[in-house]
Amino acid sequence: MKIKSFIPLALLLTTSMVFITGCQKGDLIDNPNLAASTGTVPATLILNNITANLIKSDEYPFNLSSRGSQAFLSNYAYYWGNNNYNYGSTEDSYNVLKYAIALQAQSTSQLGNQTNKYFALGQFFRAYAGIWLTQRVGDIPFSQAGNAAIITPKYDTQHDVYKSCLALLNSANTILAPLVTASPNSRLDNGDIFGLTYLQWQKVINTYTLRVLISLSKRAVDNPDLNIAATFNTIISNPATYPIMTGNSDDLIYVYNSTNTYPVYADGNAPYDNFSSMGLPYVTATAGKQDPRIFVVATPSPQQIAAGKDANDFTAYVGADDNVAIGTLNSNAAAGQYSYPSDFRYFVLPAAITGANAEPFVFMGYPEMCFNIAEAINLGWVKGQNSATWYVNGINASLATYKITDGETLNITNLSGNTIGTATANVSQFMTNVAYAGDNATGLAQIFTQRYVAMFLNSGWESFYQWRRSVSSANPNGIPAWSQGGAGIGTSAAGNLIPRRWEYPANEAAFNTTNYRAALQSQFGGTDDPTKDTWLTK
């Protein structure tokens, strides 16, 4: 985390800023007329800044996180970048943390208590900021970060960061509870760009907590003080106290419009759709099981169509292998070997400006939650619940995201966005093909695979974190199997394997040198080594 003293709030915020409706960007402007950091700043402005900047640019659809999950690949670096995993130093989450602290301070000062909605969301965002960074790098400054009196805060162990964040999340839920009881369906605040009600924010907090707990699956047994399995079971078993998402309508969705344009348009890539290819893991997981989602999000391989296959033939869909160097991918794509992301859905103008044809970007959603619960039941954390039910709920919810119903006629398009055939969505056959195998290793693999498919172009880096957690001696390429070991991965010094973590933010070495070096020594033998696991994934 980028280490700074707590910058005076007056230098960051203004009391005269106008919130522009219909736009999801929010900036807090310096006010040279406000001299003291004790100035009053409307909490709604701080909330707007946090929610508008919660999602990093590399977490959006078709950005680095989508390539990092091998959902789609670039076949020409000039337009879409490389597919390699040489990520180097990570960004930090200090912007979220400092404004979360400001939100709590201002709400306490203005409202005279710490039981208000802003303080509750401040707890949530502080936890989010800590987990966002620690899962990338390992130990981080957290308990002392943002303290104006401590310019070189100590590093907390990853274990302690998670323990603190779980406590913050539980506190946020507790604070919101009476507010939800009084007015569950009222929108929380005009500064909330997600537009959620009190109850929906409480559901988001608890659903996020389930995500955090399942991410700790490798540490559930050897860290009894975290109460990982028991806490998960408590949330699932007490919906009145811990409400969670009940459907796609509760999803945390980032909405695109003419101001906040869809990424392929914003990045200038809409005309260069032929330089993107569907990734092999996604195609294998979908077309290999006769999943109708492949017809919606992808085109058939031009080479396969030229060879006489119909557009609704699942074998006509071919994914690009990330092990292959990008120059070879480009040659293969030029020969029509691979499927492309659907031009009609994602790239055709003017729809590509607002993503009008695309599925919404789900930052955190109900399908993922269903699979997280199914996994917890599979692992034995939750009693009295049926993992198969949650597994099926997750698949159905994902299908609903694409508006796919059984027997529906789906139009299949080519790279020009023109319809070249149709397919009848045989959801019943697909569900038979992926029927849950039971609470065993096979069933667990199915959960991981279907969660991955449901996160296509969504959920930021969550697909990567879930995959990383699935890697083991029995599954060295993870679940579902991702490509690694070849030149396209770009980590030749490490055998072209996918890294296990990011390097620390560059400013850590410069401004918090002693603590930074001590953290490296205690975790990785003194080097900022991306090939080594942190406590979370060992």
C-alpha cells in the first residue's frame, strides 16, 4: 500500500462540488478557500468518490484481468497488449482506504455517532481496501495505515489483515441492521453510484464476506482463531441477521452509458475486434459441455465454418492457447483458426459505446455467491443445505444474465456482426451434461469450473484468485485447467508458470524501506518474488 501520512481532508474535498446525475464518475476537487482539515465535507461526496473509483481500470471487461483469466486473449500486442503475466509492481488501494477513513471521520463529526450508514460503509470499504491489496502481495500496512502520526506504518501479517477485515465486515453488518429494519427499501444515498438500498448494501457486505471466507479455504483448519468455516455457516444459517443476495437484482453492477463508455470503445479497440480471440479454458469449459452461452458471447472459428461445419456445431468453436507466443497467435488468427468474442455483442458501433448489447459488468453477484455456498457445503462447512441446489442456482442465474432460456432461438454472428446461423438453446441437455457429481473432488471441480464461466468478463480479478486457490499437486494447472509453461506466459525465468502474486507497489521500497524489507524477509527470504505463495495460498 502506498504509504503516506493522512493528507488533510481540506486539500482533497470541497463542500461546493455538485454531483452530476447519470454519470458514474466522481471527482473530489481541491478547494483553496478551505484552510483547515477540520472543514465539514458532506459524506455523500466522499461516498461518491469511493464508489466511483472502487473498480480499477484493469478490472473492467476486456482489460488485463480478462486476459489474466484467459477468458479472451490478444493476438496483436499493438492493440490489445500482451497476454503474458509479467505484471511487476501492483497498484495500491490507498485511495479507497483514505476516503473510507475520511467517510468515518466526517460521519462521526457531523452525525455525532458511529452507528450511522456512512460509518457502516466506511467499515466495509476499509475492509475491501485491505483485502484488495493483501491478496495481491501478502503482508501489508493496515492497522497503522492512514494514521497521520505514523509515516512509516508497520506491516501486519496477512493473517492479521484478514482477521481485522472480517471484524470490520461484521461490524458494518451490525450497524446497518437497525437502519435496514426501519427503511429496507430506501436508496441509501444519492452519492452511491450503484444505487442500492439499505438492504441491498447489507446483502453486498455479507455476500462479500462469504467471498472472503471461501478465499481462506486453505487456512480454515490451521487457523482456528479466524473461525472461517463456523462464520460462513453462521451467515448462511441466520438470514435475518445476515441477509445475503437472493437473486441477480441484488448484484453490484457497474452501469455503462454515453459518459462512462464501455471499455472496448473507451480504449479505442472497437474497430480491432479481429485482434482478440476467445481463450482456450473458457471455450473448453463451455463448448465442451454444450453450453449455450458460447453461442451468445463468441463467434465460431471462420476456419471451421469454411471447412463445412454449421455455426451451431459446438466443435466449431476454438480457443486460443496462452502458451503460444503472440506472433503465432496472430498468424493463426489471421488464418481464421480461433473463435472471436461476439462482434455484435461487444464491438459493433454505436452499441459498443454504452455496451447496450453486452451483459452488465457484475462487480460482485448472485451467481458467484451461489457457487461459493455450494463449495462451502462441499467442504463440509455448512450443514442442512444442499450443494447441488446452490450449484444449479448459480448456473441458472448466470444463464439469466445472458437472458438464455430453454428452447430459445439464439442468433449466431460472425466477425462482421452478421447473423450466420441460429441455435436452439438446449438448456436441459446442458444441465444434464454438467449435473453435479456430489460432495467430492469431482463436484468441487465442477463448482470451480462453473464459477469461472459465470465470471466471463466480470468480477475483476476474482477468476484469477479462485483459479490460484485451486492449484495443487493433483491439479498443477488449476481448475479449470489454464495454460502455462509455454512462451506466451512470458515468465521464462520461472519456467513460464503463472505467478502466484504481484510485487509490492514501487513506493513501498522508497518510503517505508525498513518495514518493507522486513516483510520481504519474513515472507519470501528477502526478495519480492512473484513465484512464491503468501500465507493465503500456501
